[in-house]
Amino acid sequence: MLLAATLCSDEEIEINCATVTCLSVDNSISIKFIDQETDDNLISNGVYSPSQITITDLQDTATNFEIQKDFEDEDVLVLDLENQSFGEIGYEVRITDGVVFNFTLNTSYGEGSECCGPYINIDDVSVHNVVNEFSQYGTLPLSLTIFISD
């Protein structure tokens, strides 16, 4: 029995990454604009169009974004952080009707597992000048909901 227990030790188990299914890495931020009074999605209902929205990074450089459907079939603005370095990442969002808000993320390198990763960890999130809520800290993707009032 002792010989059988020794032969089955965990130390000798080798992981074959070809047989591991990894979650695809989604290093993005999705932002949903919601009317605070009615709970309407302000992009889906046509109040905001992509041409009314400007996003700049901490260096005041225009940042590309796209509008996509989320799992609830609602329109969300998506920023891809695939080529960002780790540390502080910040953006200013301007909408032509005068809504302006800033948000910053502090990120770090998340190694992942032996077969999957790396992932970007979110260590801190701050959103200024608007009522908001966001998904929990952890790894990207991050979902922000911005509540807009009249």
C-alpha cells in the first residue's frame, strides 16, 4: 500500500495545457449610460449616439471606443485595454450635452495559472462627477454603469 501511495503522489502529476480550456482574456471596460429616473439605456433609446461622445486618456489623447450589445442585448460603450501598460489608467468622458466624468483604474499584472493568462488585475477604481456603480475588483473586464439625471 505504501508503494501505491508513493506512485500516486500529486507532485508527479503533469498538466497538459493542450487539454485545458481557458477563458478568453477580455481586457476591456464597458460603460452603460442609464437615465437615473426611468432606467432607460440612453444609447439604446437614441438619446446618445457615438458621435456625441469623446473619450481622452491621461495624456489628453483621443481614445477609440465602440458600441456593442451586452448579454442583456443593451448597447454599451466598450474601451479595449489590450495594449495598455499596468499601473494607473485614466479617462475623461465628455458627452455633448455637458455630461463630463473621469474615471481611473489602478491595475497590476495577474499571472493566471500554469496554462491560462496573464490577466489584468483591477486594484482600485474611482469615478468622479457622476452617480455610478461598477462590477467588483478582480480581473478585467470591468463594467461601469453611469446614471445620468436631467
